[in-house]
Amino acid sequence: MFAIVNLKHKFMKTSENMYETFVGIDVSKLTLDVTILNPLCRKLHHRVFDNSDEGHLGLKEWLCIGHDIVFTQTLFCMEHTGLYTRSIEKFLDENDACVWKESSLHIKKSLGLTRGKNDKIDSRRIAEYAYRFCDKADIKGQCPSGIQILRDLLTTRERLNKSLKSIMVSVNELKRVDIQQAINLETYQLSAIRGLKESIREVEEALFETVEKDKQLRKHCEMATSIPGVGKILAIKLMVYTQVFTRFESVRQLACYCGVAPFEHRSGTSINGKTGVSKFANMDLKSTLHLASLSAIQHNPDLKAYYQRKVSEGKSKMCVINAVRNKLLSRIIAVINRQTPYVVLTQA
């Protein structure tokens, strides 16, 4: 396995470096439900604040003055909730707080059997999760501005593509039963279709310009796209989702995140299922990686030969394509580590 470059230091709780307090924050569009958990006095304190600059100042006053909490000795935990966490994350980062953003699925799976939920209960469960699993806390600083811009542009591109696909699919389906009416409707929506395509083109240009302005992003993108089949969109998505290749320690971990790592399904003598990939994955990244693998088996000589050889040996096509996905990830990480372009080989 290749080690991913520039791995950031992960804060690990030790006996010499203990958190004094744990704060769980349930973030919504308008409010912050905050629960303080103090392991020593075994008490929980809850309060609701506005998710605004005024609310953040009120939160700081409540924590520091009302409960004598020191930000640098407290673990703040919250779920990934997209743009709603951006302002509170920035505020905590400015106050040198230790912030752990965890997947909501991880927190949910760790709770065991539960009944009922509301924002107050969720904030308490997040605080308890932070206390129980603080040795696994992944403390990172605020997302770099360049990566945040790329993330927003990718989200916008995805929304535009969905809107365009929704229009085109409805028109194409109507053509099967009433071609004349489908042509009429397509004419009515022609300006919208052209506008969406133009907007997608402009967003993609903004993506590429943002990468070009950053030396590190430009270098990583050039290395990744030197591999036949790997385009700029896949390279950019990998940089965004992996925090510029610092989020994972191995290719296997990255493959798990992309949903292409194979896992056994076996227990005792009665359960002996097929080896397959997990559904717990970043489906956006998996979809883009799948398209890249299809391109690679057409334009990458060694992967094309590998695909044809394995299929001729009786392997299923999807199994071989998944192997190609993993090979692409390994090669991307390899060229990023070496910081040298990919060299096409004559054999797989």
C-alpha cells in the first residue's frame, strides 16, 4: 500500500493529554443545540443558541463564564451537516478549539439500540460519543479556502447536471410514446437546456481556474491527470474529499471511502457469501471513478490489456472494472507521492 503524502497530524488522547470537558453540538440551519459533558462531576448542561455571530458570542460567554471552560482543553464534536457547520466551525477555529467533525452514520451506529430523538437528545449523544471515543478523535483545522471554493463549485455543478438530466430524461421518455409532443416540449425548454449547459461550462472553467491559481493543487492535478483515463474532475474531487490527499493513511482506506474495496462475507460453515464492496461509500466519488475506469480500459494500453485478459479468463466484467478502479487509485496515489508524471507501460 502506498502512504498518502502530507498526512496531517491526528490528535490522539493520551493519559498525559486528557480533555477536561466534552461538548456536543447538534447543528441545524437556525440553531445550535449544545450539551456540555464533564466526566468528573458527571453532569450534563444543555442550551440552545442561534446559529449566527450573536449566537456564537453567547455560546462563548456561556461556556467560558458560566462553566469555566477552556477552549484548548475541551473537545468539541459535531456531525457533518454541510454548509450549516461552516460558521460555527470558523468561530471555534478562531478560538483555538479542538473540533472533531464526525460522520452522522458513525455516531448513529455507535449508539446501539435507541428510541426517539430530538435536537437536545442528539447533542447529548454527540457529547457522549466524543467522551467514549475521544482516543479516535480526528482533529483538523478549518478547511482551506481553496478546497472550500472547489467544494462549493462541485456542488453547484452537480445541481446543474441534475436539473439538465431531469429535463432531458423526461423529453426522451416522451419520445417513445409521442415524438411530436416531445419535440414541441423540447423546443419550449430549449433556452433552459442551453442555459444549463452554459452554466455547467462556466462552473467547470471556474473549477479549473481555482486549481491553476494554487501551486499545490495545480501540481497534484497535473500528476493525477497524467494517468490515461483520469480527468480533471476526478482529480479535483479526490483533492476535495481527501483534503488534498491528507485524510487517509493508505490506498485501502481511500478505496473503502470510494466504495471499491472488496470485503468478504463469511461466517462459520453456513454463511459463505460472495466477496463484494460495501454500500457505505461516497457515491459521487465512486460514480466518477467508475467513469474513469471505463475510459481507462479504452485509452490506457496496459489496463485495456489487463481488462481483456481477465474477462477472457472468465472473470465477470464488473469484477474486473472494480479491480481497474483500485488500480487507478493506487496509481494516482503513487504519482502524488513521487511527484512525477505517470509513465505508460507496455504490460499490466
